[in-house]
Amino acid sequence: MQYLHEFFNTVNGIVWGVPMIVLILGTGFYLQLRLGFMPILKIGAGFRMILRSRTPDGEAKGDITPFAALMTCLSATVGTGNIAGVATAIAVGGPGALFWMWMTALVGMATKYGEVVLAVRYREIDARGELAGGPMYAIKNGLSKNWRWLAAAFSIFGGLAGFGIGNMVQANGISSAMRAAFGLPTWVTGVILVVLTGLVVLGGIKRIGKVAEFLVPAMCVGYIGCCCVVLFVFAERIPDAFALIFAQAFSPTAATGGFVGSTVLMAIQKGVSRGIFSNEAGLGTAGIAQAAGSSAQPVYSGLIGMMGTFIDTIIVCTMTGLMLVVSGVWSSGANGAELTTAGFEAAMPGFGKYLLALSLAVFAFTTILGWAYYGEKCWEYLLGTVTAKPFRVLWTVAVFPGAVLSLDFAWLVADTLNALMAIPNLIVLLLLSPQIVSLTRAYFADENDEDGQLMPIPEKD
């Protein structure tokens, strides 16, 4: 077992090393250039489309509204990375790491946009009459048969990684938070999670979408509200906090308090890696959910989908990072969720830790729901729709051992598989980038309104 742990630890260091980070960022920057930085220029339009997407288009194919599809994506991405991940980046790389998270998100918007455009462009109707899409279908229907093995590889990596990073690891985080804050035994948390997960996941994407539509906006607003309380308490420090973030993004962070100091390279590495981990731009997962949305236009779905990266990182992660800096706890020597708890407690002594524990639990639970759909579609691609119900049952049952067992090894394996998912996705993004660009140009060629809502481009037969 020790040998396997060391092996995966070595592999994980390679697949999540500098080459992978450069590949993910390079692909995003390349797409931004090819698109003329359209994803950044259309942020305002993207928000307006989100508001409109709550109403389904009666003439468009889809199992849920584009808004529900976006909330499903956010349910999977807005999670422990926004709370513990940001804290880890700042604890190791200093406040400057937050700046590099912003840069990663702005580049990642183009990656997420391309993933969704291809997913909707090349989606299929499965044997149950539901829409199915994602990198595996973009590879299958957009590239030659010689690339089919790459689609299978993505599905295998995603189907296996989900049980770790999207299920058991999240359940473990919830049970740990509940035990630390409220003294709740892990087995009790496990039983509750099994019941709640089963009630949602067994109903498929329509039930997941409905729950995500309600729960994700509520949890984001609630968490941001808590962060705003911290910012209000330390309001006079906000200008200095921004100055510190920008200054230390380009200069070494000196040791102070419990903080041991860091280099600019460390700030970049931690900011970029945690940004990617949080918003999942480059992994291809967003397209799987957005393909189920009722949209006749791939670009329309892409514009909505790319906003998931903006909301996850530019808004939610920024609130966490800024709260840690203004409260002064970032240099305490603490790390992860413990550091974020300290930030809440600095402004809300006595009950800040309870609010953080509840936020962490809800964030992690929604991740379990979002990844349930991703995993189901991966296995459906490999083995057919017959796997749907058995998968949902297995996914629900797997939550319990995740809540009660130590998962260091499972986390390591899942994290490795998660990185391997990015490789097939980035390949298809680069190979089909001309398709992404041509669909985008056609969409904006003859704008009928300020948001670029045009007549739909016919989908692939």
C-alpha cells in the first residue's frame, strides 16, 4: 500500500505539474486570442443571458433550462476549493496568489466557453430520449474514428475520478466539518447524506437541475453575505488589502507572523493550480451539464456556461481571499478550512465557525450532486443507458464510506485521474478550435440586439 501511495504521489506531481498548468493556461489563452477576447468583452451580456435563461425556449431541445444547467455546473465547481482551496493558496503563496487566480479565471472563461460550444454542437439524444454531450461526444462526432479511444479515455478517467473527488472526498469534508463544529458523529452525517443524496440523484438530471436552481444561488448569496460581514467589520483595511494583493503578485512575500514567506513563482503556481481546481476550466465537465440545457444555439449556451468560471473564481473565490487578507488571519500560519474559519471568527466571534461549517457542508453536498451527473454520463458513454440506475444507486451508497473513512489515498488517486481528464479535453479543444471560432463569428455576424441573440445555427444531424 505504501508503494502505491508513493507511486500515485509521484504521478500526481507530474500530471499536476508545471507542464499541465502551462497546457491548460496556454489552451485558454490561445482560444482567447482566436476569439478576439470575446469571452471577457461579453461578461455583461453573459449575465443578462443568465437572467433570461431561467425561461425555457419552447422550440429548443433540452431536458432542463440553460439556467438550471449552469446551476448544475456551479453545484460541482463551487465547493471546498472556494473555501479551503483559496485559503491554502494564500497560506502558501501569499495574498498575491489571489491575483493569479483572477488571471486563471479570465483565461479559463475562453476554455469553458469552448467546452460548452463543442458539447452542445456535438451532443446526441440517448436511448432514454435525453440529451448527452461533453468532450467524449465532441471527440466522437467532431473528429475521425481514429480519435475514439480518446473519448473512451476521458470517460474512464471521469467515471472513476468522480467517486473520489466528486463523492467520497466531499462526504468526508462534510462529516469532518460537522464533527468539528457540532460534535456530530461521522456515521450520523453519513446516514443523513445517503438519504439526501438518494432523494436527489435517483431522480436524474431533471431533479438535480431543480435542486441546483434553488440551492446554488441560495448558498452563494449566503456565503458571500457572511464574507461581506467580515469585510464590513474591517472595511478600513480593504484598500490596503487590494494594494497588498497586487504588490505581492509581482514581488516576494516576506515572512510575517506564522507565515514563512513565499516567492513570486510560488504565488503564481498556487494561484493558478487552485484556480483551475476551483473552476474546473479545462477539465471538460461543464459541457456535460450544459449539453442538457434547452438551447438551439451552441454559442448561446457557451456564453452562459463561461459565466460559471467568472462566478466561481472572480466572485466567490475573491470574497474568500479578500476576507482572509482584511481580517489579517492569512499570515497566522493556519491553512485550509481552518484558516477560513479563523477569518469568520475574527469578525463574528463565537458563531463564525458554525457558519463556515454549514457553508462548507452545503458547498460539498452540491458538488456531490453535480458530479453525480458527470459520472453517470461518462459511464453511459462507455456502457450505454442501462448503467444509469445502477450508477445512481452505487453513487448514493458510496457517500457513506466516504463520510466515515480516512481518504488520503482515494483523494490522491482521484486527483490524478482528474488531471488526466484534462488531456483529452484540451486536445479536442485545440483540434476543433476552428469550429469554435466559425460558430462564434456566425453568431455575432449580424447582431439583432445588444446581446447578440441571432437566429439559431442548425445543429449537427
